[in-house]
Amino acid sequence: MFDVVVLVGYLLSANPAITGIPVHEWVGLGAFVLLAAHCAARGMWRGTGGKGLGLTVLNVLVLLCTALCVVSGVMVSGTVLPALGLFADGYYFWDPLHAVAAKMLLALLLVHVAVHIPWIAGALKK
């Protein structure tokens, strides 16, 4: 069930045209917290051997891309930073970085889901 919550959090934060920018920004922060908790709960850092090591590398890349997406998103924020009384310069650097990080994250998440299709199929059968 936690996996579904993480997925819903990502899907909400990945669609600012549907949710609006304020929801996109706040849900994006929450999605990062959920993803970090997901990785910690699943022991994503203990891969050994071929497949285990590959999954660990994939999971670390997903978490790093998410962090990059969140940091760059906060730096161009129109809601979160002003709510904290802050402002960041460098929009021309952070905005393209945010776009690239978001695309990299989507690609890595698609690979992550593809790798876990057997587990997903087993969970749906139960």
C-alpha cells in the first residue's frame, strides 16, 4: 500500500498542469520525503551481487534525480520559497536543470517499474 501512496504522490507532483503550481511544489516536497522513506523501508541500499547491486544503483539514481528535481524546483519556486520568506536568483540555471532532472527521473522510474513487474504482478494476484 505504501508503494501506491508513493506512486500517487509522484503522479500528482509530476503533473503541474493538472494540480496547479502551488500543489505541484508542495506535493513534490512531500513526494521526496515519501520516496526517501520508501527507500529506507525497503532496504534499497543493501544490494549485493549482480541483480542486487544493479537495483541498488538504480534506486540511488532515482533518489538522486528526485533530490536534484526537488532542489532545482525549490530554487525556481513561486510558492514554497515565498511562503518561507525567501527568494533565489539564477532562474535561467535552475529552471532548465529542473526540466532535465524531471525527465531523467521519469525515465529512471519507468525502468524501476519495468524491473519490478514480476513483484507488481505477484502483489496484484494476492
